[in-house]
Amino acid sequence: MDFLISPALAQAAPGQQPSMMPMLIMMVLFFVVFWLIAIRPQMKKAKEHRAMLAALARGDEVMAAGGLLGRVEDIAESIVTLELAPGVSIKVQKQAVTAVLPKGTLKSA
């Protein structure tokens, strides 16, 4: 169990308190690693998704959550109307659009 508490720290004189600096450095290091691994990539992905939604235009071929493929007919503030097939349209929340597909994807499917 020497890897958890150094022998010198365990044998400190009874009246002395151990330094908190190594624990503070370890906490800061854990936060930095957590930020680099978890928070930063999620923020980057959210930023890319917001940019994709802002660039969404009428006629774009998109994939919505759930795997629905369609062509954008109309864009409102928070609602997008997708044409799934000729004469079949649905309305989905703008946030449900997960990807913009290359032109011609729906014709080849």
C-alpha cells in the first residue's frame, strides 16, 4: 500500500500536517484530462451541428434522427418540413436533422 501514502508522509511527526500541494496538483491534473477527453470533443461536435443547422437550405437532402431520409421543403425557426417521397411530407424539429447528405443520394437509394 506504499503507492497510496508515501512512507515519509506516514512517519511524519504527530504535530505536523502533511502538505496539500500534491493532492491539489492531482485534482487539477484530473480536471484537465477530463476536459480534454470528455468536454472539449462534445463542445466541438455541438458547434459543428449548430453550424450545419444554420447552413441548412431548401432542397438539401438530409437524414433525420431515426434514419428518415428526405429533401428539405421548408424551414421555420425550429421546424423543418421534409419530403420523404412525392406527396409525402413530415415535419420534424430542426435539432432532429443529424446529417446533410450529398446531392443525388435519394435518387440512388
